[in-house]
Amino acid sequence: MIRPGSRVRMHVRLCLDDGTVADDTRADGDEPVTFTVGAGELLPSLETVVMGLATGDRHTVTLPPEQAYGFASPRAVQTLPHDDFPPDLALAEGLIVGFDTPTGEQIPGLIRRIGEDGVTVDFNHPLAGQAVTVTVEILAVDPP
């Protein structure tokens, strides 16, 4: 049974209200998700969903935006100077570009607009503002 400190391996499927599949580890041929409960590797609300489940269990729940990826923030949309981008990068609206943070992490930004005044980049999560239906299938649980 999953509890704090358990190491969990599971398949995850994320669907939007309109039925669009945003992610599916099984269908995409991806590896199952592996994480330690309470280590901050997964959305806290998703950790709550799997708590108490056991190997072989399947569970589906719909998370509202505030429990999933939050709401889109206008502060996460920034206009950056053209000089902030490598000269060999072919900028295009809709392109996702990786940006290094001061801590060495890399975060994705979606180019929304290219103008004379700069490049408008949206750093909101792509699923921000959307309810997400999550289906998990627990493959393995290692106790803490």
C-alpha cells in the first residue's frame, strides 16, 4: 500500500475536458513514472490521489486547475530582447525554447510573438488553467 516514503512505479494518462490526451506513458511508449512519495517529484495533489493504492490498482480522478497546474499568470509572459536568443536559433511563433534559470534548471518557454520590440515568451505550464483527468495504474510499490 502506498504511503509516505514509498517508491512507486506507475503509468499515468492525462486528459483534458475535451477528451484530448495530453500525456499517456503507456500509449507514448514512455517509461512508467517512478517517484518517491513526499520527495516533491510529483504534483502534491497527484501524490494524494495515489496514497493508499496498491500494486495493480487503477484510479481516475479529475483535478481542477488549482490542484493540477494552476492558472495562467500574466507575470509568466515576458518580452525578451532578441539578443537573449542564440543567433543561429530560427525563432518562430509556437516554438518551445529551453531557458536556464539561475539555479541551473532548464524551463520551457513558448514563443507567442516575435516583434521589433522583442520576443514574447510564455512561461506558464501548457496545461495551466485547465482541469485534468488523471488515470493512474500502479505497477509496483516499494515500502519506505
